Amino acid sequence: MFLIRTLHKWFGLILGLQFVLWAISGAMMALLDHHKVSAEHSVREPAALIVPADTLPLARVAEAVGGPILALRLKPLGDGFVYEAATASGVKLIDAKSGRPVPIDAARAGTLAAAAFSGSEPVASVRKVDAADVETRKLPLPLWRVEFADAERTTLLLSSTNGDVLERRNNSWRLWDVFWMIHIMDYTKRESFNHPLIITVAAGIAWLALSGLILLVQSFRRRDFAWILDPVERLRGAPKARVRES
């Protein structure tokens, strides 16, 4: 029993600190404004564009792509329209009027991000991301990271293949992501709550609960229940009433 009591004390101290971290991180994630965290207002609604009448016919599009087309769509990009062609070698963008290839380079990524950004601040930096980090996890790579010079350091992540805005980041999201990391105890990828560390902690909590129950039962004495047992015993030991003979 001494061993269980000692282990229970130290497990309670260590796991108690983790409970505090869970409580703080969970409270902070709930308190942060989810509208700011998602940066949902940082991208404006695209302006309605009229499809030009002189777009390339499909035969010219196939010729410009230079290979079999698996899927094709006409979509607005910047102030014009492009054909987005899915091929066996990847996605190709073709100008809908001239048929020239439209690469998504740093300059175009910055221009597209500035056109999509709802704020008035200028672009602070444009960087190509080839390896996943905490901001670009689960997103198709490579992509363009375009950061703006606003107070929230709003960042738009654009596809390097078709120029679409894949995700939005800002300081509110970065703060929320730190508390998310603490809450799920995934200190590297910040993705999964099903990993060896949290499973080990969960097993420790289960043992803490079981040992606490054992110690609770062992800590009770008869005097703790005297207010219930004594009246019951008195009733059991009382002489039976004699039946009055007629």
C-alpha cells in the first residue's frame, strides 16, 4: 500500500501539471475569436468577370497544352481567364485568349494575393515553400507564401500550379496553433491526437484513477459510517415486543 500511495502522489503531481496545461490551452482556444483565427475576412469575394467571346476553341487549347487532357475548365485568374488543363504530367494553365502558358511565378503570386487580400496593406514578402512547415501542413506543395504588412501579418498560401488561395494564416491563428499543439501534445507536426505520448499519459491517468480508488477504499474506517451503522445495529439488537395474551 505504501508503494501505491507513493506512486499515486508523484503521478498525481506530474499528470496534474498536464491537466493544468490542458485546461489553459482549451480555455484559450475557446476564448480566441474564431473569425480572426480563420482569417475568413482577409480574402475578398472575387469580382464578377464576363467570359470573353474570343476565347480559344478547344482544338486550339489541346494544341497549346501539347498532350492528352484529362480534365479542362475555364476559370478567372487575376483580371483575365485561363484554361486549367489537367494532364498526366500535371496541371497546365493556358491563357484563354492567346493560348500562351501562364506560369505561377513569384511576381504573379504576389499580384494574385494582393488582388485577393481584403486589406489595404502592401505585400511584405513572397516566398516559395517546398517543404512542409507548421503553416503549410496538409497542403499540396510546392506553394507560394505571400505575407502582408498588416498588424496581423496576414499570409495567403497560393497554389503554385493554378494560383488558387489554399489557406489563410495570421497571428491569431499562429497563437491558436500553439495552444492546439499543447492541447493535443503533438509538439512536432501538430496534427494528431493519437500518438505514443498522449496514449502514455492517458494510461497514466487511468492508473491514477484506479490507484486513487484503491486508496479511497483503504482510507475509510468504521467510524466514518457510524452515523449509519450504529442506528442499524441498535435496531437489530433491540428485543422483540412481547405479544399480549388475551
